[in-house]
Amino acid sequence: MPSKKALVRRPGPLLAEGLVTHIEREKVDVELALEQWEAYVAALGEHGWETVEVDPADECADAVFVEDTVVMFRNVALITRPGAESRRAETAGVEEVVARLGCSVNWIWEPGTLDGGDVLKVGDTVYVGRGGRTDAAGVQQLRAAFEPLGARVVAVPVSKVLHLKSAVTALPDGTVVGHIPHVDRPALFPRFLSVPEESGAHVVLLGGTKLLMAASAPKSAELLADLGYDPVLVDIGEFEKLEGCVTCLSVRLRGLYA
């Protein structure tokens, strides 16, 4: 039977030193962050996701943001080359896990850079953000890896936030949700829904109508509930201080066979 697996990676002791690009640095409580991470992992498990823990990378402050290290399309795992040089050591442990799970592995090669947080999949359309962490060569290599598999790759500009998925994610019906002040070109998406809070732009599809969302977006959760969805709220406040969101704390692998 197809299984739903989610890769996660425990936050390390250097978490508070993680990179901050578009916001002011705040003090991060590492112990509270671990508690929030454990609650996030538990929420995935409670909604049918088998979590697979990648070995910690304690020397890498940002390693908890595991989404940036790999992009999945069908059964292919594209190992990224993060735009921040300090994050490139994070990919080896993730590559080991996806290979063990039976994925076909491909790579982004120098000089290309690509962060997984810049990639949003809506059906067979793959939006890739061209911005601070993902360059033109990375976009080209992603296109070369996924278009032969049936993907339609669409590059979009990202200048107001760290990653594309810092600005937008998508609902189960394919509608893209975003907070307008952070979205460069909303008209690039065929169906776009504006949400009232920055963190309301971030949803993880748990299955059916259930959406994992940050507790910091109650108005957005109420809006989506009014549209027939079932928000599942988790507090990830310590990770939000590092420009993190609900999507970047896991990599969801759908359709792999156990």
C-alpha cells in the first residue's frame, strides 16, 4: 500500500544562531523550540504520517529546516545545493535517508543553488522561486530533472521573503494562498486566495480537508475553516523567529511504497 512518510530533523544546540535574512533577530529559546518541534512531529503522526527522523546535524544551526535539502517529484528526490554555503553540509544525511526509502536520487550541481523552500508543487505544476537562495542555474537544473517526469515548471520571482513558500502555499484544490504584501506576482497563479496574516500563507496538507497551520494565524485559520477546511494549529513561534514555517520543518513523501 502507498504510505505517507514525512522526513523530520531534530533541532540542534546551535539553533539560536540560525540565519535571519528578512526580519530582525530575536532571542530563540532552544528548549522551547524542541518542545514545539516534538508537538509538530506528534501532530503529523496523529494525522496518519509516519515520521522518519534524519540523523541530527548539530554543527548546522538551520538543519531543523529539512525541507530546504531535498525536493520530491513522484519517486525522484532532487538533493539541493542550498544558497547559503553554511547549509550545504545538511544534505548528506537527507540523501542517505531518501536513498534508503527507495527514491531515485538526483542532485543540483555547482554553480547552481536551490533551496527546497523555493519549490511549491500544485498537481504536476512545479513553481520555483527565483530569489535570494535559488539562482537561475538551480531553476534550470530542476527543470531538467523534473520535466521529463511530466512536471510543468514555472519560475516566479521572490524578493520580499526568504523563500517562495514563505509567501505562498496551496490548498488541496490547487488554490494558492498568500499574504499579499509578501507575494511578488499574485497574478502568476491561476487561483489565488489572500489571507490576512503572514503565517496564514503556510499550510501543510495532512489529508482530506485537514490543514496543518501555525497557531500565529488564527484569522487565516478561521477563513479557511469557513471554506470547509479543518485547520490543525501548532505553535512554532521559536522557529518563526528564524523565518521558519510549518512547511519547512518536514518533507512530505506521498505515494512511496512501504
